Amino acid sequence: MELKWVVVIEHCKVLRLHLFLMLVLLCSYHSCCIDLHLEDKASLLIFRSQLQDPNDYLSTWDGFNCTNWTGVACENQTGRVVSINLTNMNLSGHIHPSLCKVVSLEFLVLSGNGFTGQIPLCFGWLLNLEVLDLSRNRFGGILPGTLIRLSQLRELILNGNHDLGGVLPWWIGNFSSNLEKIDLSYNTFQGEIPESLFHLNSLKYLNLGNNFLSGNLLDFYQSLRVLNFGSNSFSGTLPCFSASAQTLTVLNLANNSIVGGIPTCISSLKELRHLNLSFNHLSYALSPRLVFSDELLELDLSFNELSGPLPTKIAETTEKSGLVLLDLSHNHFSGSIPLKITELKSLQALFLSHNLLSGEIPARIGNLTYLQVIDLSHNLLSGSIPLNIVGCFQLLALVLNNNNLSGEVQPELDALDSLKILDISNNGISGEIPLTLAGCKSLEIVDFSSNNLSGGLNDAITKWSNLRYLSLARNKFSGSLPSWFFTFNAIQMMDLSGNKFSGFIPDGNFNISLNFNNGDIIRRSLTEPFIMRTLEIKRSALVVDSNELSFSYCLSSAVGIDLSDNLFRGEIPEGLFGLKGLEYLNLSYNFLDGEIPDLEKMSNLRALDLSHNSLSGQIPTNISHLKGLTLLNLSYNSFSGFVPKQEGYRRFPGAFAGNPELCVESSGGGCNGASLPAVPGKSSEDMDGPITVWIFFLSAFISFYFAVMILCCSGRARKYILQTKV
């Protein structure tokens, strides 16, 4: 009997399932056959006719079946259009007023296109509108006052329309009691925030970042979740945001003019996940009572005037803190790096650069196994690089330059096989480059300049196949350059200046480097003075909601080779002068000889320094044809021949000094003094003062001495003198 009941129950379940599936199919059949309302169809077709649609996304707007119309949704019973979503369809043109005749619209999303003109006044007729998203277009003008009629609006999203601005209207905070989200970021709004916005109870999300808004920063009276005022001109001190103590998750006030200290009441924001107060004028020391909740993912206080010791405790329970990014760089913090920072187990980016920190790098920093970026540069740190740092096995960037670090480069650093940036420049590190660094195969930026490193270039460097920048400048390296030195595919800059490298410059395969041979490099402004910077890396990190760090960097140094101030000899390889992508070439202060190869292919060259060598022959005439060349120095060589004035070398004063055999045509038609100054760095006009007087008396004395000797040694002269005396 029990079995029969079970069978009956199972049959009932099967019947219910069949009935449910039939209902679903029936409903889907009806939804697939929703007839578009005639008036709405006519209005949308007129709207489409005024647009440019290069990808034909709106070609489906045909017939009466609403579900076939791309981006359009209709109400089941009436066929009236209730939603239009045309996001990222590459549409452009003006919005025709016929769109406003679709009176049942509840959602209008036109983001990520190229719509122009002003926001239509007739949008105020769409009384049922709940979401209006016109973001990332090219709308201009001001907010139309007719929007005040949209009393049902929940979201007003107009960000990324760079010509949309003016003063924020007074009604922005009181035209809809349902308004939860306002995003007017990346526009050109100016003036102060209307009082109505501070009291709009329904408001949860307010983004006014990247505008020109000003005035004192005031507190809000509603419980916000997201508040972004970044990149404006707000002033005053930091409020407590007490009304949002239990709700605020994002607070971004970066890049304003906020002054004073950071109040301890900020600690009461229990749900805060992202706090960015960078690029302000915040000062004073951080209170020990300023402790954040475990919810905090991003803390950025960089580019302020904060001082005193680093906070020993960032979060309430440091061991469980979920902090992903900590940026306290570009302040005046002093003292040592507290050990508590090494307990932030979730930390992925640590920026403490450009402070006054001293002492040693904590040995326990290797406990931060999720770290991807460490930047402790431009401090007063001493001691050696802790061996325990290899525990940060996910590290992408290790930046320790401009400190007082010593010791040697540890062979164990090869464990950091994900490392892309290694910058230990401007320290006191000695020893050789360990062969084990061949294990760091991901390296792209290596800067060992201005240390006490020595030895030769070993094969470990050849394993850095992704190398883009290499600087070993101002060390004590020696030996010859290996044949593989110029064979890195992605190399952009090589700087070996200020060492003791010797021998010949290898005539290697220069065609391998894409940057050296790319003739399509975007040329900098020809009027911009060329200044060779050793290294410019812009590092940025962003924490996303999934607690993951997005790290990026941009290498902006010139494309170049610097082998100056070494002991190289022999001729310059011809292949070096065939690199059409090269912008900077410095071979000065060596012992190079021979003639300058043809420079005709070096169309992007902006700076060429071959001074203080033993180069000879004539100056190639096509050097002056390099229109982008802004710096030329061929002084103190053995060049000869004639340089006509029409070649345009006047824009390089002093470029040929110290070449006695060289005639540079002057404006009068003769030769100017290419051989002067005779002493490097001195012109004939500068040879004045006590040294010149001393040389005059010395020459006079020598002349007198030789005259006396001649007189004393010549019998005829002696006889003449004696006869005269008698």
C-alpha cells in the first residue's frame, strides 16, 4: 500500500512538472510575440534615422516583434516600450525629440557611445523614468531644468561627458525622493555643492569626482554607501561622516585641498573598504587611536604632509586584516618600519617611498606572502636587503632605490621568479651580479646604477628575455661587452656609463631589438628640450571589489644606449648607426677611433654625444638633416675637413670644439675656431685672470733666460757687449 502511494505521488509530481513546462512554453511563446506599440515604433524609427550606426546594431529594428529589436524591451500586455539599452554600440549623432514620445520608458541607457549636443529638454516628459544613464558620451551644456519633473528617478548617471558642466542646479537633491544614485564624475561642473544634496535621505551613491567643484567639505546627514569627491578643489578639514558610520564602504577625497589632521572619528566607519585621501594637504602625526576595521581593503594617504612615526597598528585585529593596498608614500613619516606591518597577511602592495624612514628593512617582511609590490625608495633605510624577502614569492616589483643600503645582491633572490621590476639604484651595494639571478626570467626593469658593484657581465643577464630597461651606470664593472649584449628583443634603454668596461663595442645583431629598430615611434615635440632621464616608471595599483590587486607600470624613458665614460676603443660598429628607432646615443669619454658611420637611417635621433674620443675623418653632412636632433656634441676628437654654414649646425653651439683640423664656416665666410677652447670645457674668452697673468710672466722669464744664454754663448755678442761697456 505504501508503494502505491509513492507511485501516485511520483505521478503527481510528473504531471505538475509537465504543467509547469507547458506554462513556461506558453508564456515564452506569448513573450516572443509581443507586438510593438505603433506609436512607440514610429518614434523609435525616427530616432534611429538621425543616428550614425556604423556597425548596424539597429538594423534589427524592423517588423512588429518587440523581442527582435536590439536593446528594446516591451511591456507584455500593451507592447509599450519600457526599456532601451544601447550601451557601447558606437552610435553617434543628436538625439531626436521623437525619443521622448516613448512615454512609458522606465530605463533609458545610452552609455558608451558618441552622442552629441545638449541633453534634450524633452527628457522631462518621461515621467515614468527610473534610470537615466547617458554616461561616456559627448553631451555638452548644462543639466536641463526639466529633469526636475522626473519624480520616479532612482539613478542619474551622466559621468564621462567632458563638455557637460556649469553650476550644479539647486534642485539636484530634491526633485525625486527615490533618488539613490548620482554619478556626475568626469565632467566640468563647478561651484559648490547645493545644500539639498546633504539632506537627500534616499541617496546612497554620490560620485562627483573629476570636476571643478569647490567650497568647504561638509558632512552629510544621510547614510551613504559610496562617496567620491576625488580630483576637485574642495577645502577645509575632514568631517567625521557620522551618519554613514554603519554604511559607508568607499570614501575617495583624493586630489583636493583638504587641510588639518585625520580625525580619529574616521575609525568609526565600520564598513569602510576603500579610503583614499591622497594628494591633499593633510598634516600632523597619525593618532595611535586611528585604527581601521578589518573590512578595509585600500588605505591611500600618499602625497600629503603627514609626519611622525608610522602607525604601529593599521587595523583592529591586524592578524585578520584584509588590507590589500597600503600607500603612505610621499609624506614626512620618520622612524623605523613597524613590525606590525609585517602582520598584514593579505597585503599585496606596500608603498612607503619618499619619507624619512630609517633603520633596517624588517626581516619578517617575507611573511607577507601575497605581496606583489614593495616600494621603499627615497628613504634613509640602512643595512642589507633581508634574505627573508624571498618569502614574497609573488613579488612583481621590488623598488629600494635611493637609500643607504649595503651588502651584496643575495644569490637567493632567484626565488623571485615573477619579479618584473628590480631597482636597487643609488645605494652602497657591492659585489658581483650573482649567476643565480638567471632564475629571475620575468625581469623587465633592472636598475643597479650608482652602487659599488663590480665584475663583468655574466650570462645570467641573457636569461632576462623580457628585458626592457637595464642600467648598470656609475659602478665598478669591468671587462669587455659580450656579443649577446644588444640582442634583447624588447630592450628600450641600456645604460652602462661610468664604469670600466673595455675592449671593442661588439658588432652584434642590432636588428633584434624592436624598439631600437622601430621607425614609427611617436616623435616628441621638436621644440621640447631633450633631457635624458635615467629611469621614469609610473607605478599604479588598484584594488577591485574581489580583494585583488591590479598592478600596472609605464616605462617612459627614452629609447637609447649610453656607453659613455668607459674604456672602449676601436671603431664604432656600423650597425649601431642603423637603428632607426634610437633616440639617444652617448659614446662620449672613451677611446674610440675611426670615422663616424652613416647616420641617414637614424630618423628618430634626438641626442648624439660622441665627444672626448679619437674619432677622425669628416663630419657626415647628413647629421644636420636629422630634424629631430636637439643635442649634438662631437667636441674633442680629431675631425678634419670643412663644415659649411648652410648645413645648419649653428643650432649646436660648441658641438665641434677641440677639433684643431676642422674648419667650421663662420657667418663671414671664414673658419671659426673649432679648435678652441684648447682645454676641454674652457673657451678662449674664459682664459683670463690670474692664470693668464702667470702664463705671461712664465713665458717672459723663459724668453729672457734663452736670450741671456744666447748672449753668453755667442763670442760675437760678448765682444759687442764688452766694447759697448768700454
